[in-house]
Amino acid sequence: MQVKRKLSYIQFKVSFLIENFSQKIFVSTEC
């Protein structure tokens, strides 16, 4: 149970980082 929670948390952080990163790239390419 604990491991599953940690995995989902990591997945959430990773997806958040990827979204943030892709937005930065999008903005930089817009310029």
C-alpha cells in the first residue's frame, strides 16, 4: 500500500514537471 502511494506521488510529480517543461518550451518557441 505504501509503495503504491509513493509511486502515484512520483507519477504525479513527473507529469507535473513534464507539463511545466513543455509549457516553457512552447513559450520559448513562440518567441
